[in-house]
Amino acid sequence: MRTEDFDTIISADRLMLVDFYATRCGACRAMNGTLERVALAMSDIATLINIDTTAEEHIELVHRYNIKRVPTLIIFRRGESLWRMSGIISFERLCQIIRRQQPRNIY
């Protein structure tokens, strides 16, 4: 994914859960199933984007977001980082965090 495409995607009004991972990372592999479940369970409010930190095309993003540990998860909306965490997180906790970031309609 080109950096320009990434910037367009995270600028959406929808929540974007970005997974910065590395293919040789054991914790990243451990999170794969959880992230797949979250993507399905939260598909109505959030989209999962996977960024391989070892891919040459993603080096600029890795530097921009100061990714030092993987997995690092960041939730974006309208280009703004709303939440960030490095390490392993449970399905239940991640779903709870995504729901909290969901915009509320106030009438």
C-alpha cells in the first residue's frame, strides 16, 4: 500500500484499526486470530488494515508513527489517531475499545 493510499484510507469518517506487524513476530502471529474475529465482529463500525513493518513500501509509515514494537495497533478516524497500543490484547477488550471510539449521535 502506498503512503498516499494509507493517508486517504485513515482519513475516512469510519474507524480504521491499523495493525502494524512483522511476519516473523510470534506475538503478531498470536494476534492474527483475534484480529480476524474483531474484523468480523466490528465490521459495521471499523475496518482492519494490516501493515507489514518489514515491507520496503511501509518504511515511511513505520517512521511516521514511530513503530518500535510489534504488534502495534492504532485506531484512526478522520486521519486522527484515537488510540494506540503495542502488544497482545484480548478480543473482548479490543472490541470494547473500538466501541468507545465510535462517534455518538447526539440529538
